[in-house]
Amino acid sequence: MIGGTAKSGDQLRIRRKIEALGTKLTLPTVTRALGVLEGEHTSHRAGGGDEFMDIRPYESGDEARLIDWKTSARSGRPMIVDKERRATSRVWMLMDVGREMAGGCANGERAYEVAANALRMFAALSLRRSDDISLVFGDSGSITRVPFNGGFARFEHVLDHALDRRWDQPRHLDALLDYARRLRDRSCLLVIATDETALAERHVEVIRMLAQTHPLVVVDVAVANPFAVRRAGRRVLDAPDRRALPAFLASAANAREVDTHRAYVAASLNRELARCGSTMVRAESSEDMFNAFVALVSGALARTAYRQGGVGR
């Protein structure tokens, strides 16, 4: 846990940007952007909930993960089966609220603040599309589904109220992911928010399985490297017991080791999600998360225009 917090004015500014994001985009643009994010991996998802659209040869510029191998085997060359997934009307947002999420990011924000702002971004677009949103918060003490009905202002109120907590329970990401696995609606969009320190190899495997059965976005908050921050002279407390990090541990070697491990886990998760056509959004601040989300939506729209326009064919 890094001492300090982001200024309330910065939080207000980013919230205004998020609200503007949902109001400035036209409804067709919102629907198309979310639809592409939800439907990118349909040919890899079990359940047969997709509608046949077209079969075409693989071409330069297409993503290899979109190749349908059974169709390719029959044709003797790589083939892509374009499908259109039936639009979902439900979004499940699952947020890790273990006390570790009260840890700090490099700019002083708490990890849960960055994660919550990411959920607001998805809510701003999903509510514009009149989706039903379910909020689920999990720590070692409980997994709680919070009822929600209303518009974006109501969503912010419910989220703020849920996060006004003591932050004294350890995380239990395994239980939160198990909750997601039990959801029967295979067409619902899953948004799972946690920080990078929570993700172990076993979690990457479970998330990979979820990505094969659901449209999935993982919000991964990059928290401050405690060894690097301590070397910079800032106070660092351990989240579970609030003990100060000893000064002798704040070495350049330890800082590099932490950075290397975190980068490896993030790259592994991103690779597994990409294989299933799902997405990871990773950032170390609300501002960076907003920019990453805008880039994600813009990329989805650009890919849609490319395929519909037949560029390069």
C-alpha cells in the first residue's frame, strides 16, 4: 500500500470525461463498438449461439485466431467463418474488493478507484444501449450481488455506496471467478476487475476457460512497484498487516524482479485472452485507463469498418 491518494479534483475530472463519453457517442456507434467487443471470439466459443454469416478465405491482415480450422481442413486452405452473435442484453461486472485493492498506484490513486472508473466506462456505454447491469463484489468475507436499476447517475451512486467500506477483508479472487463460472447466460458480457498482484497462473487458466464460454473483458490495474517507490523515498505499507517495507529491501534488483514478473503475468493473460477473442485493459491510473478504453473502442470500430468495407480484398 503506497501512502497518499489522488486528489478529489482529479477524480471528479475523470468522472466527467466518462460521463461525456457515454453522451457524446451516438447510439449506433455505442452498439457497434460493444457488439464487436462481445462478438470477436464467437467462432471459438462453445454453445452454438452464433448465426452463420459468410465463409471466406483467410487474407493478409486477418487475425490468425479468427481462422475456423474445421472449415479450413475441408477446404484445404485457411478459411474464416464470419458470424454474428446474438446481441446480449446483460452485463455482469465483477469487482475484487479485497483489502489489497486499497493499495496505491504510481500516481497515488487507490487500485479500487482505477478499477471502479473502468467499470463506469463500460456502464456509460452499456446503459446507453439499455443493457441490464449486475454488480458483484467479492472478498474473502462474502460475494455480494448488488441490485441495480436506473441510469448512469444511479449506477455511480450504487457503486460509490458499495465501495464505501472498511477494506479490511483479504481478497478471494478464486471465489469471484467461481461465481462467474456458474453464470448460465453464455451471451452475457463479463467484466472482471482486479489488480495485477492478484493474478496467479491458476487464475490465468480459469480466466482462459471463461473467455471460451463468455464475451470477456479483464480490467487489470497496474499498482505501484513497492521497491521502486520505497527507493524514491515514499512510505510503503503492506496491505494485509500495514507494516512498513524495510528500507534494505528497496533495491534496484528487487524492483526489476517485480516488474519482470508482473509483465510476464500480464503478457500471459493477454495472450490467452487474445486466443479466445477476449480483451484485457491494463493501466496504472484512471487517466490511462480512460485512454486505453477509448483506444479499445476506437479499435473495435476501425476493425468493423475495415471488414465491412472490404479493405484489402
